[in-house]
Amino acid sequence: MLRFLFSRSLAVVAALGVVTALVPATSATAARSAPAARSGHGMAFDAAREQIVLFGGESTAFFGDTWTWDSSGWKRRHPAHSPSARTDVAMAYDAARQEVVLFGGYDFSTLGDTWTWDGTDWTEEHPAHSPPERDLASMAYDPVRGQVVLFGGEGGAVFGDTWTWNGTDWKRRHPSGSPIRRWGAAMATDTTGDQVVLFGGITNGHYWNDTWTWDGSDWTERTTTPSPKERQLASMADDPGLGGVVLFGGGARTGLLDDTWTWNGTKWTHLHPGRTPPARAVAAMAPNAAGRVVLFGGYSGGFLHDTWKWDGTNWSRAHGGP
């Protein structure tokens, strides 16, 4: 979310002429064939239904709309139930239970509710235990343990806690090793190592470029050369074709980034595709049924509504389905 690129203050954002009023948005996207321009939205690949699911985000308003992307392109969904309009959500696909999990976000205050998407409708869950309210947390699926992992975020304080979701309840984990508390870190399933990988983020103005992996019990810092430069709010997703993870863009102290990196479970590789999306942060990215990775939206001097596909070698602008 743009509030956090360089300042937590909404007044600063408004002074830049970016946000004029933040109110729930519902009808603005009704007639569109693709989601409206936005940042801070969540995206996850619903493998059971072979669709990418997109929810929420913001531009001049908070969004509460649900979209899916498949072979025919984007489609607006109209579920009977839905999370409230919000931005900066954490979202991941829970393969063990074949549903998308959404946690928290921001709508002028931080949120701490848990929702699941079954391909047709959203259901609010009421777990006995739950992480404290937060936004800009990082979340991904642990394929070995069959659990969704949540780390960090911001909610009046910067968090460095780790939680796992088993489909019914959240459990606070107490690893012996852990990344320093932060928000805006990128996190994804690493299919090469059957683990979760986390990169970067920010803590009180300090930008990180550290890489960590989660094995179900502990976080382990992975030191590799080269490595992406420090950043926050980058986009990262598992790449089915690569069998690893792809990372794009984000916000650095020097500005927005447009670089592409891949993680193969052991090291980072800096790629140089012939075409690339414009530099941006707070975009969302997810794999799709065609074995590619799809990126949508974000912020780059303005809110974006472009869709891009990564085929393992190059980026291409998408105007329809895969």
C-alpha cells in the first residue's frame, strides 16, 4: 500500500495528489472486464478450480471486490458473502483444504479476521486463536506440513511473529530462529525445497535484503551471492515452470524497482528479460493453470491495472487469458 512506501502518513499521500478520499468501492468495477487500477490487493492461485483469485486493494477507494483469472481472462465474481473492503491483505491458497485463505488488512484501522474462498463464496472463520490485527503481513502455503504460514506485518507495532493455519485454527509458533520483525516482506511457496521462502521487507525505515526459509519448525537465514537488493512490497510467487520462485520489483530507498530474480531453493539468479513490466511496488503475483506467473496492478507514480505474464524467460503484457 502506498501509505508505506516512504511514510505511514495518509497526509503525505494526499499531498502527492494520489489519494483524495478513501471510501469502500463497489460499483466502480462493475462494468469493467478487468479489475480497476489498484495496489495492496491479494492474489492466490486456486488450484482446485484452476483460477487465480484477486480480492481488495485500493486506489482512491478501498475495494471489496472479488475477481478470478482463468483461460478466458478476468471475471468479476459476486459472492453472497464477502470480506469488507480493505487493502494490504495477506492471502494464500491452502492446498490441503482446497480453499484460499485471507487474513487481516487495513480499512482506516488494522483488521484481524480470517476468511476462506471455496470457488463460489467467502466464509468468515471464527478460530479459537488468531494473530493480532495487522496489515502488510506475509503469507504462503507450506506444502510438506499442509499449513498456511503467516509472518510479521504492522498493526500499531511491527510484528515478528510466526503463525500457522490448519483449516480450523491459528497456532502461534515459537521458532528458535526467525527474521527480525518487519512488514512488507515477500513470501511464497518454494516447490524446489518443499518449504516457504521469505525475502526483504522494512523495519522502522531499514530495508532488508535477507532470505529466509521455513521448514515447519524454524526459520533459517540463507546467505547467497548475488542477492536482490534491499526492498519492501515486492511481488513474489512460486513458478510452476521453473520449479522455484520468481520475484519482481518493489520499493527501495532509492525508488521503485523493475528487476526480475528467481530462487531455485539454493540461490538467487538475476534475470534480464527482453521486456519487463514498469517499475512498481504493492502489486500482486500468483501462478496460473498454464504454468506461468501472472502479475497485476500495483503503484508506479499512479495506480496500475495492467496484467503481465511471466513464462520463465520473458514478461508479456496480457490482454486476455493465458
